[in-house]
Amino acid sequence: MQNVAFVALMPLHCSHPANLKNWVRNCQSPYGHAIYTLWFRLFYLSEAIAKTEDCVQCRKKYWRRSVDQAAPIWLTYTLEFKGRDADKHYLEAHPAGHSIEGFSWALALTLNYGVTGRTRYSRDLSRSARILISPPKRGSVLFELNILVQENPFLAITAGGYAVNTVTPYINGLISYVFGQALGLGTEFAEDAKQYLKKLNGDDLNTISRRIEPPLTRAHKVIGRTADEVVFKSRRATLATLDEITKENLNAQPSGKYDTIDTNVTSFNVLTGNGRLYDPEAETTIPFSLQKTTRHGTATALILSMDQYSLGRNGTIRIVAERVETNSGRATNSGRLTKYIVSSAEEIPLSDWVGGVDPLRTKRQ
């Protein structure tokens, strides 16, 4: 606020009350005293406002400085290439360059979602997470990746605080889950990260998983050419492994062929619609996801099967699902099954029970 109300009525050197008082004594105007009183009050009012504004600005500057100076969290990882040329401590430059670029880009997309909660594209990636790479070391070919994480409101809320012991398991769990889904491995939430990951939006997790598939495809450029494996590890655990199987998985496509199978669900995440079921063909569990539109009651049946199985019962239900197969053997109609896309699930009707035994609720032998 500026002292402008009566500037036109007095000389410029009278802008301070002491000078104004002398001017009033010497002037002959009948309004001199009134002018002095009003000016005096206006001057000190403006001074009080100025001090208040300075105080507010000071607090704003202190808050911004506190945020900007919040110590970043450094997370250390290794990216190791194994097999073929990597065992001789070198890599073929062209595929290696593609692999490092693809992997780091998939990691950047995942990290930016984990820190900001937004599924971003390249044009608006946040600076709240940065990936720094160190020169390679011997031990096959070993790169150290340092992830710099800056404090962010979304991160603090999701991880329950901005601290190493909360941010580390959250970020590690997010990378492991999203990469596992993209690589066709059907990874579940890690136990030490489950409490954080359950706060995230399931559709966003699926979006990020799909969005990192192209860069992860590029990350496989070394596989079969100059290395056999690429392993991404934190200090305590392996978070992702790229090999021939994951390379095929990324190229797998829905086959248009549907299976009707009586089986049990071992895990199902209602948040994302992803899970695992027992595959009688391979005699192991296999990942599945839901079609965009499923038959009414499908999710309920999947949850029921999982619950019954966890109680030590058979948990068997009837599932109709499309096969997702690799390209290898596609010409001979014998591609490898990598995943199911479930369109319907229901309890097995009484007429199909064998020997009158309930296949869902009977205890496992």
C-alpha cells in the first residue's frame, strides 16, 4: 500500500509525519490540522500493513526454502548383465545402448507415478524422481543406478511419511509389481509393501504396467545377442529379471482361443483385477487378468475360490478365459501359454459335481 491519498495537497518533502507537522504549523490553510490528522493515521496504517505483508512473505519464503532444502532420499540399485559377452566384461554397444535406454525409461515412468500419483508421458515428467547412472564395473557388466527421490505430498501420504524406512519398501514394491505384470509374470504385492500399494488406484497400476511394455521390449535388445540376462536388484532383493522367457512374454498376444477350465484361484487383487490361477495344463499357477466386460458375478466367484482355497479347501470353480500365447509356434498352433484373460467365472453347477462332492468347499486331501 502506498501513501498516495494527499500527495497532491503538500510538498514532496512532507511524506513523513514529522515533516508534515512542521508544514501544518507554517501553512495558512484552514484544513491544515485535518490534513495532518488524516495523513498521520494513513501513514501508520500503511506501515502496519507493510509489516504484515513482510511477515507473510517471510513465512512463504521460509516454507519454500524448507521444502526445497528437504534432504532427498537416495536409493541404490544395480543393473547387471550376465552371460555371453557380459561374462567377458564387455557388451556390444548398439544393443546395450538400447537396453539401458529402455530399462531406464520404464523405470522413470514407474517412479514418476509412484512419487506423483500421475500416469505421465515424456512431455511432463516430474523432477521429484531422477535416475543417475554410474560407470560400469566388472562382475559381468554391472551398472549402479542411484534414484534420487525428492519430497512430494503424494509420496508422503502414500508411504505414510517421507523417510527412508517407508519410501524404500514402497518404491521397491511398486517396481517389482509393475515390472512383473508388464513382463507377464503375474507378480503379487510384496508383503512389506502391501500396506502402501493398496492405497494406489488399480486402473493406474494397470495403465503403468501397459505403458512400460514398449520400453521393456527395447530393454531386451541384449538378450540372445550379447547377454543372456539383465538383473535389476536393490540392496536386498532382485526386483526384475529380463531373459528369453520375459522377452517372449512381451511379444505374446491374445490367441482368440478360449478354454473352459475347472480350477482354483490362488490369488486375486480386486484393486487391479489381476491374479493367479492353477493351470492343469502346465501343472503350475499362471497369471490372469479380467476382460473389460465380464459376466455378472465373475469377480465374486474368483474371490470365493481364493477364500475357500486359503481355508484349505479345493476352491474349484468354472472359468472361461482367452489364451494369451507367445509367437513361437504360432504357425503350428502351439504357442506357449503365458496368461489367461478371464471372461466369466462361476460355481460349478450341482449336476456336474463328481460323486455329489462339492468341488468348491470340500477340504483338500
